[in-house]
Amino acid sequence: MSAPTHIRPRPASRGGVDSRLPWWALALPVLAFVALLALILKPSEAQAATADPAITQLFERVQHLLNR
């Protein structure tokens, strides 16, 4: 015979989901965004492997459009 389980009632939330994220849940995406943005703005400092010329031309054109 199984014993009945008692569930504690939760207090009513104030109009929304009451969940808190840890600090790193926001910090890690922000850090990744800043790192990628730095690579876009200063590609000369990025050490990349040999790339296909078509991809290089595409990135140069995108950079040229962004600098306008």
C-alpha cells in the first residue's frame, strides 16, 4: 500500500513567471557577442586558416557595406 504524498501549495505569483536566471545565463551570450563583434571590427587581428577566396570576397563586401 502506498502512502499519500502531500504537496505544498505554491504562493500565487504576481502576474508572471517567477524564475530567476543565474548570472552566467546572461553573461555568456553577451561575452560571445562582444567577441564576435570584435572579430568583425578588427579582422586583421584574427588568425584564421587559409580560406576560400570566394568567402574572403564575401566578407570584404559585407565589411565594405557596413562601413558606408
